[in-house]
Amino acid sequence: MYKPNSFELYELLCKSDYEELKDNQFAWSLFDERMLRDIQHLRELFGKVTINDWKWGGDNQWRGLRNPASKWYSRTSQHAWGRAADLIFEETTAENVRQYILANPLEFEIKRMERDVSWLHIDYFNTGAVSIKLFSA
């Protein structure tokens, strides 16, 4: 089971899921290993990145794993299966990171990215395609 070096569970789980799972040694297995490796790589490349910030008093707790309590929950969303994350970068823009990923696809296992948003949405939806797909919500 892979655990990224510079992420904590509270960055990927909502508050209630974190409280329930924080001491569970297998909680990291809820997430797709490809995603965990890619978010670690992105943090190493681009510095400070935030997914969920509820632990520090922020409003975001649904940018990682989503459960039915989230108003954005959908059973077909990659977020519901631990295969998606929405990232905000402190030292660069999401568009700069998207362009880097598209220019260097072999560094990542990302299957899709959302376009025209101020955050970086990455996911691992089985598209059957070799290249990274861009989509609009």
C-alpha cells in the first residue's frame, strides 16, 4: 500500500471520514495508487498544493474522496472511488500545471483533466485512450 511522503489523510478526506478513519492503517487503500503517486510528484515539482483545507479552518472538504454527504457526490464521479482530486497551487496556476502535464505525459498516469477551471482536476477514469483527455464539466 502506497502512502505519499508529503500528504496526510486529512488532505484527501472530509472531516467526518477522517475522524472515522484516521487511525485505520488501511485508509490509504481507499485511494488509487496512481493518483497518490501523481499528487506527490506534483507537490515535488510545483511546491505547496492544497486539496482539502478544512483542517486549517478552510471551506474545502470535498476535493478528494467524496461520500454521499457531499452535495457534489455522484456515484459515477471518480471522486466517489478515490480516483480524483482537485488541486490548488500556491506558487503557480492550474493552467501552467495542466500545460506541463500535457507536455510531459509520461511523468504521470493521469487519464483526464478538467479544462477551463481555476483548479487542477485530475482523475483516472478508464477512457481507453493512450493520451490524457481534457473535458469540460
